[in-house]
Amino acid sequence: MRRAHDHAAAEALDPVAQPGQADALGRHGIRDTEPGAVLRHPALPAACRDLAAVALERFAAADQAMARCSRRAMRPAAVMGAFYRAMLDALVCSEWRDPSRRIGLSKRQKLWLVLRHGIL
């Protein structure tokens, strides 16, 4: 039973099963491979929204997989996931208006996430 369970969780997180960055860029007409040109492309925010939707699905799948495991064993993964989810939320809120702007978490946010997902 455990093997089928692990297999289903691994399948849900399989990168091959989800569209990749190149697919998302191509769907929005971004064919250039030079990073500066990609960052300046007017369709970049739409491609980023597509990738964010995939990331949210992956976060949900990871949450479901972790829920079937020992909470204690999953604490480091839960904290890391919470950090990455908060970063994604910040990117979504920024609407990718300035891709050169670094997105980060404040010390207060990090402390809260560690307390919330690592201790409480």
C-alpha cells in the first residue's frame, strides 16, 4: 500500500507531466532565448501567470503528499514550501511588472513562517 501511495505522490509532482518554462514561453510567442530579450517581452507576465498556476497545483500536490506523512518528519519541507509559496505569492502580487526587481521575504515574514510551519 505504501508503495502505491508513494508512486501516486511522485507522479503528482513529476515535472514531465506539467508544462515547462519553454512551453509556457512558446505559447505566448516568446521565442527568444536571450534572457534580456525574454525579460523585456510584453507577453512575459502572461507566461509567468501560466507558470504560477502550475506552481500552485504543485504546492497543492505537495501539501497532500506531506499530509500523508509524519508531521514531524515533514517540518523542514513544510517550512521550505511555505517560504517558496510566500515568494510565489509576492511575485503574483507584483504581476511581474518589473522582472529585474528582486522579490524577498522580510525577517518578520520568515520568522512567522518558521514558527507557523516548523514549531506550531
